[in-house]
Amino acid sequence: MAVKIEGTCDPKFNRVKDAFAENLEKRNEVGAAAAVMLDGRSVVDIWAGHADKAKTKPWTRDTLVNVYSTTKGVTAICAHRLADKGLLDIDAPVAKYWPEFAQAGKDKLPVRYLLSHRAGLPAVRKLLDDDALFNWNTMTAALAEQEPWWEPGTRHGYHALTFGWLVGEVIRRISGKTPGSYLRDEIAGPLGADFHIGLDAKHDARTADMIAAPPPTPGEPNMFPEVMKDPESMAAKAFMNPPGGMRPGVVNTREWRAAEIPAANGHGTARSLAQLYGALARGGEMNGVRVMSKDEIAKCSLEQSNGPDALLMLNTRFSQGFMMSQPGASLGPNPKSFGHPGAGGSLGYADPEAKIGFGYTMNKMQTSLLIDQRATALIDAVYASL
């Protein structure tokens, strides 16, 4: 039986709808949504499937879901907005805004290195309590004390969880607001984008449960057993300290949803990602709301890090807070596209050349480390439709 796809799709973009249907029928999708803005106009806003593993709860127009590292791009948008307003100088030392950060020889480390994964702070060395993951002050204090694992600026390595507290604390020190509050008040709220870092309990009823990825098949790359061979290694500490983050099912708990973990626990709709990036794709303004200037948007596409990643054991490519296209992980054909994928499959990005804002959210995780085959199928269909 064919899957019923809800929502709206400009007939010109029916290929996207077809690829979305194929994801549900052939690519192990359970519930998902996809959205595309073209020069500020919604051309795709579709959803289908189920919000729970038992398939008893339909995915609806307003289903929220955790998007893991897709959150990083949204956090980066907040930082760029502060820079655009002249409140943040990304070349200034982090300690200018966050004096405690100057510990352990980090007094001159620039904000730029936090955004481009060059700070040498992907992990905290000292063992933290399980619940430290949910305690902002514990995490930022631990990072302020931490000595870099490599000389900052000399290489890059994915700051899988720490990115959010590092960049987020700079946002908080400058604005006086937590990243979630800043996002709500300054960007998502005015745009009408349904995206949250720190989710109120009133939204739980419309939040999909994440479904864990199946174990990798023999021969498929599986980073975690390698990482855990040395529990004291930087990579092991990055993912397992604090230990609470890897607890099975933690992502579906109220504790996880309520916390602000700006690298990993944003909750949103595909539509909200397409709106946020759609504004940036058309010069920074949409529906009378200016998110940032064209000059600042240009900085979102400037490559800062490219090549072997010190943490992930593969190549990665970053600008100031965003992931960029690279072989095998493309954000479409245009070189200035920028955005961020999330563990399991979600993705949001802007293509300023084509004026496209793209969002894809799902609840059935897959094991791809960068851009998932389901998102790639959708992206290919978008550009085939132009």
C-alpha cells in the first residue's frame, strides 16, 4: 500500500515528493517531514508516517523531533547575528566575553576557533557526573578549566557536544540570554519558526520519539567500538563524558528535552529549518524579519577547516559554525551552500545562489556519519526540479 503523504508541494517539485515517498517505502523511514523554501516561498512542506516506534501515533503537520547536531547550525546562526550587530568579534579572544575561559593557556584563543572546531576542546578530561549533561554551569565551568587537547588552530576535530556549551556560553555572556532564549526572542519567534533549544513540557504531546539506528552490518564502518578501546582517549571522552548522553533512550526523556544542549538537542519541524535557512538564502530577511545582513551571510560560507578530522576518523569541512559540502556529503551543486546534518539523518541548509532553504527531519535513525542517503535523495530531487 502506498504511503499517504500529507502537506503541500508545488507541482514543479513533485520529484521531491516522489523521493520522500521512496524514503518511506524503501529506505527504512518511519516518520519524517521535508520542507523547501525558494526565495522565501514555500514550495515543499510535506510529512508522513508515524511519530512512534509502535506506529500508533501519526506524524502531523506540527510534529517536533530532536535533530541532534542539526542544532549546531541554528546555534551558529545566533552567534552570527550577534557578530552582525557588532556585539561579537569572532577574532577576539573568547576570554574577552568569558573571562574564566582564560585558564589553562586559553587566554588568547579566538572565538573563531570555537565555531570552526579548531579550539582543541572536543572533550572534558576529568570524569563528570551523569547528570552534568543537563547542567549548564557544570559543563561551561569544566570547559573553562580544560587544557586544549591540541594546540588551538593547528588542526580541527569535531566538537560533537562541547560546541554547544562553548559557543552558547559566548552567546549567553554577550546577550544575557541562554542560547534557547536568544533564539526564541530574536530569531525563531519573530520568523514564526517552530524550533526550540530547551523544550517546554507543553510540547511533549506533539514530539516524536527517536528510534535508534540498527547495528551496523558486518563490514560497515562503526566508529564507537574503535573509540571505546581506550576509554581515556579524547574521542571516548568526547562521546562518553558525561556518560548520561549515551544512555539508551535518554533522547526521549523530559530531562533531555528540557535541557539546553545547543550542539545536540534542538527540537523542530522540517518547516522551521527551511524557514531559518530560507531567510539566509535570500539575503537574510523574510516576512519583514531580518536575521542578519548579506555581508554576515557571506562569512557563513568561508571555509575554515578541511581535511582529516581529529575526532571522527574521516574528512570534514567547516566554515564558521556550519558544515560545507565535501565529496560524499553534498549540500547540492553550489559551492556556497552551508548548514548542518544531525546524527541519524536530519539536515538543514541554505543555498544562497539558488535561494533555497532546506529542512529534513525524521525519527528513525540511520548510521551515516555525515549526510544520510534519505536527505541526499531529497536534495538531488530539489535541484532536478529547478
